[in-house]
Amino acid sequence: MSRTTDVMSRTLLDAVLVALAEPTRRQLLDLLADRGEASASTLAGALPVTRQAVVKHLAVLDDAGLVSGRRVGREVLYRTRPERLAEAARDLSELATAWESRLATIKRLAEEGDRP
């Protein structure tokens, strides 16, 4: 992976992690996963937040690539984009593998340093 691709991937991963850090946004993803598609008004009816708050949360999820919307008349219907979540999971797995390797190296060096 090139440095530019790595930076872009990290930026996208950061956006996903920020989006998923908020419980209401996770609830919105769950609702959309169950319903397939829904408007902000419909989603607001299922949550203890205003429609305006739902729209703001959906914008964060959209910026992270986790949902997309399509206009139908005066409404926007939102749906999940599970492929982006899968991509983020792969990115996290790659980071975990890299850190496991680094930690193994640190452990090995520390153990070698303890020998007389």
C-alpha cells in the first residue's frame, strides 16, 4: 500500500470510527439495517431525538460512507452501506496485525536485553 493510499485509508477509517463513537448513530445504523431504507422523519420517530438531530447524525454517517441517501419526492431515503463497514473492519484488522508484530519485536528485544 502506498503512503498516499495509507493516509487516505486512515482518514476514511478515522471518519468511520468518529461516526461509530456516538450511540445514536449506531442506533440509526441498526434501524436502517433492519428496515432497508427510511427517511429522517421515520427514523426520528423511533428514537428519542428530533428530526433535525437525526439529519445531523445521518450527515456524519454519510460523510463516513456508512449510509447513502436518495431523493424520492420531497424526502431523502437513507440506507446502510455495509461495504464501507467491511472495509473499515479490514483496515482495523491490518492495524491490529501491524501492532501485534511491533509488540512481538519489542518483547523479543526486551527479553534479549535481560540476558547476561
